[in-house]
Amino acid sequence: MSTPATAVVIGLSAVVVAVRDREAVALTVRTHDPRTGEPSSLLGLPFGPFDPDGHRTFELALRAFVTQQTRFELGYVEQLYTFGDRGRDAPRADVGAGAARVISVGYLALTPQAVRALGPDTVWTPLTRFFPWEDWRRGRPALIDEAIAPRLADWASTDERRGRMRLLFALDGAPWNEERVLERYELLYEAGLAPEAGRDRERARGLAGAEPRALSPALGEPMLSDHRRILATGLGRLRGKLKYRPVAFELTPAEFTLSQLQRTVEAVAGVSLHKQNFRRGLERTDLVEGLGRLQPETGGRPAELFRFRRERLSAGPAPGMALPLLREV
Amino acid sequence: MSTPATAVVIGLSAVVVAVRDREAVALTVRTHDPRTGEPSSLLGLPFGPFDPDGHRTFELALRAFVTQQTRFELGYVEQLYTFGDRGRDAPRADVGAGAARVISVGYLALTPQAVRALGPDTVWTPLTRFFPWEDWRRGRPALIDEAIAPRLADWASTDERRGRMRLLFALDGAPWNEERVLERYELLYEAGLAPEAGRDRERARGLAGAEPRALSPALGEPMLSDHRRILATGLGRLRGKLKYRPVAFELTPAEFTLSQLQRTVEAVAGVSLHKQNFRRGLERTDLVEGLGRLQPETGGRPAELFRFRRERLSAGPAPGMALPLLREV
DNA sequence: TCAAAAGTGTTATCCTTACACCCATGT
DNA sequence: ACATGGGTGTAAGGATAACACTTTTGA
């Protein structure tokens, strides 16, 4: 019998997104140190190993263990990306005879209801805690000019780096592109401004499983393993997809007002939209149907209730939302 | 020592696309039966196992073994999807002590030059051989109404199935959507019209490694393992990406005429485009620069040579091509 | 001189963006 | 009555889609 050198373990991670109040939140899990049993300070994504004997497909496996881990049933699910870089993965797990390399397959899941029975240690966490520079709804975040730009200054030693930095963080006049969440996170990681980078470096030097050192003040809360990277991938994908597929309706209840829908889209996209142009765009798509009933609880004039014409999904390739930006204040 | 039940093996597959003459072609490998050494009648994609000890990232691994297997160096590369369904994968490989489940990570690669030194058993194959219904440049393929529609007739026993069939294959008046390559292939697979489906079923019944039975006449040439599925994923992704990222230039030489560029886009998208509107769209993007020099070898009036302004990639999020359809003939 | 391919003008229509204004309810 | 959010009209500018036509070469 030959000795299999290093085994491969496939880890499945889920970015489960909902909108609560006016915030995009993700399902997160508080972890416990496997040695001491102490709760870790780091949050992680719902995560589980793929069992090549038991699981017929990745998606079924993912649904099963997210439900088991968080008592939460997934609705819309799509595969994001498979991460395999050495040094960015979870610490090598011990499996059977020896160490294993962990490959993570990330999934994006959407749900209209953030509030449901959750398992212990499962919490909804606002995405702004992990990516505070991604919310432009109340204008340009001060963090960018006050913390990010200055601390990137000495990393930005070449034209190429200065160019990327300018473009991704909308410095001196460059336009903000809300979709490039992953690239922004990766730039910060590369520049050493994500605590995960220091941790990964230390692990590479042999300090097994070191927790991230606090850089003061951290640019966004770090997560376990490569989960913040997967989360960034998910948010970026979702922001992009909003524009060309009707995924926003996976985040809203069955009946909603147009303002509610707009606020949901704004929470995810992290930008403010022009009310009337948003509505005109919606109308053009013919994705939505007025119900003739009103919702009185608005604080002002009652709003008409609408529903998503889900039947149109089977009737052709349905488009997404127009994102008519509101002029910067 | 615990007995690891079934091991996991990661396979990397590459969809390497180029345009030659006026046809989209993919790099394929002629395989030999591992038992008899006989050449198989089936083509496969360049494919190799991922080595968790040797390979730092998937992409590096992919580049390495494609070069080694085909003597071909990849340029543009992106990850497509990770396939893990049981029953659709390669037959369980024998690895070390026992059987292993094969997970395939598919990649898309683009190259401007189809003609280069290739390894033995490596050939460029036109995509229309695998997907003859995907080329609408000379109008609606007769195959659809003459072979596909009638042979789907008794599979289409429900409204849902009839609807999908109508939509995906543009039956009675539905518009053709060139991007949905994978869904079309999967529909044919589901309906049993892809020889791979019969093979997978037989394997499930225990007839190990059976080759696909000839259904007369086959709807597109089958491929090894799940490679036609990966190829369909790649072509669909590429057709979509053409429209919002400047990937067409990864398929053209450094200098090209606008007609050459248009023919390249047409070959990939499988549709004919309106010349002037295509050019106007290009002009708007500012992605291309006239060189003032002419190419005399056109068979008619000489055409101006252009180049892709690649520097614009670092200067912002560059758009793709407009695909102004030529009215159906 | 004619075929073949390159390259241009022009229009109706639709979509986007940007303005400013009115409506219905609760306090 | 007034604050709060819901909901509408209109017009300029740009993009698209559909016309048909001129130009320059090689055979």
C-alpha cells in the first residue's frame, strides 16, 4: 500500500446574506478554540467538510450542514469560487493518518428573513463590520481618507500600486465601483492592513494557528481562516448580479413596497439610488406587479404593496435592477 | 490509524479557446484506454490531478500541466466552476489504498494563436463538433427543428419541460439566447440525448467505464467524462463575458482589422453582427486605437490596422463589446 | 469593369439622467 | 398645519437599431 502523501479535504463555506432594518447582514458562527474550548474572538462563516461518501452534491451537503449548524434553511444558493492557495487556506487539518490540505468551495445564499430560529453561537452580523469602507449610502466614508489612504501610503511605492489604490478606493476623483469588493480586500491584505495577512505570515513561519495580532485600529473586523475573503467574494458577486438578474427579490418578503425594495437594494449595493429612476427601471422590466392593497405602516402616506412575478423567471432570461445613482451629496 | 473512507482527488480541466479561420476551437486531447493502450474514440480536455504537496495554487498547477501535456503556454486564465456531483464525475480513480472521488475544477483560458507547437495527441477541435446547435451565424441551424425538437418531443411531457425546451432552443418564436450553452447541454443530457447520459447511467448500474453507446445520429460529439459539460460552461461564460469585459482581445493578435475582430466575436458568440453598429459600439468604448497602417491582404479594399489599448485595463473597469445582432435572414 | 470587402451618413426610437412637484397619512 | 414618506411629469441627451450608400483594392 502506497502512502498517500497529503490528503485533500474539501471545505464548504456559505455566505448567507439577508437585509435587516437597512443593513446587509451575513450569517456568522462564533467558534471555540478546539484545544481549550474557549470561545474565539473571531467570527467565521458557516462551514463544514464535504463527505465524499455521504454527499451526492456539494449543494446538498451545504444545505444539510448549514441547517444542522445554524437551524436555518437555505433558499437561493449559488457557487461562488473555489479557493485553493496554500497559505491562505485554513490551517492544515488533521485527518486520519496525517495532515490534509483544505480547499474551500464558497457558496452564496440569499434569504428574505434575517430573523429565524438560529442555533447557539450563530449570529447575523452586519457586513459593514467586516468592510466598513463599503457603505457609501451616506456619502463617502471618512474612513477611506482618514485611515485607508494614509496607511496605504508607504505600500504604494510603484505607479502600478498607486493606480490600483486610486481606482479601487476612488481616490482623487476616481469613481467608486461598488462591485470590486474582493479586489479592495485583497489590496488591503497585500498591504498588510488586514490582520489575516499577519496571521498567515506567522503560520508560514511555523507559529501554528496564531490569532491575528491587533493592528490599531483594524481596517474591518477580521474573520477566521480565509472567511473574510470568501465573504468579500460573495458581496462582490451579489452586487454585480443585482444588476443583471432579479436576485433582489430573494432578499425581500413576498409582498413589499417599492421603497422597501429600493432600501434592500441600497443596503446590498452600498449606494443611494434615485427614487423615480429606480422605479422607472423596475417598471420597464415588468418583474413586479402592484397588488392594489396598501401598507399603512410607513410613517407617511401609505404605500402600495407589490409582489415579484416569479413566473417570469421561467418565461425567459429575466434582467436585474437599474442602479441609477443618486448624485453625491 | 483510522481508515480514511474514500479519498478526494481534485482534477483540473482547462477549456482553452482560440479562433482559427472563422471558427472557435478548443484544445483537446486524444486519450488512450488505460488498460489496453488503444486510442479512445473520445476527445477530452487537457486535464490533470492537483497535487496538494507540490502545487501552491490551482492556477499554477493548471498552467504547469497544460504546458507539459500539450506544449502550450496559457495566457488569460479564469476559474469557471467546481463540479462535484456524484455520477457525473470521472469514474472513481484508484489512488493509493482505495477508490477516490474526483472533483473537477474547470478553468477557462483564451489565446490569440491556435497554431503552435502541440504535443502528440493534442488537437484543436471546432466547438461546433460538440455543440452543432450553437452556431447561428448562417441562420437558425436546421438541426434544431429537424433533430432536436422532434427527439425531445416525448421527453417534453410537462408544461415546465416544454417551456424550458421552447426557451432554450428558441422554438416557436422564442428568441435565441446565445449565453445559455450549459443549460441547453444539460437539457439534452437530462432528456437522454447526450450519449454521456447513457454512459453515466450504465456506470451507476455497475458496468464500469462503459463507453457511450451510439445513439443515431448523436447530438454533438460526446467527450470523455464530464468534459463536455465543462466545455459548455466555458463557452457560456465566454459568451457572457464578451459583453462586459474586453476579453475578445485575448483572442486576437496584437494588430487586427475591425472586421477580423468582428469575425472573432461572431465565431465565439455564434451570431452575426451588424457591422456599423458593432463599430460604433467599439468606438464608444475607446478600447481600440487605429494605427494608420493598412492591411492589404483582404481580398477587397485594404483595411486599417488597430490595436487594443491594453493600458486602459489598469485605468478603470473596462467594458466589453456591444453585440448588435444582424436581423435574422 | 466587376466582385469583394472596407468604411460612412442618417434617422426614429428608446433609455437614462436630471430636474421639480403633488399626494395621503399621522401627530 | 406640517412633517414624513409615497408617488408622478417632463424634457435634454445619449445609445440602439435599422435603413442604404460610397470607397478602394485585386482579378
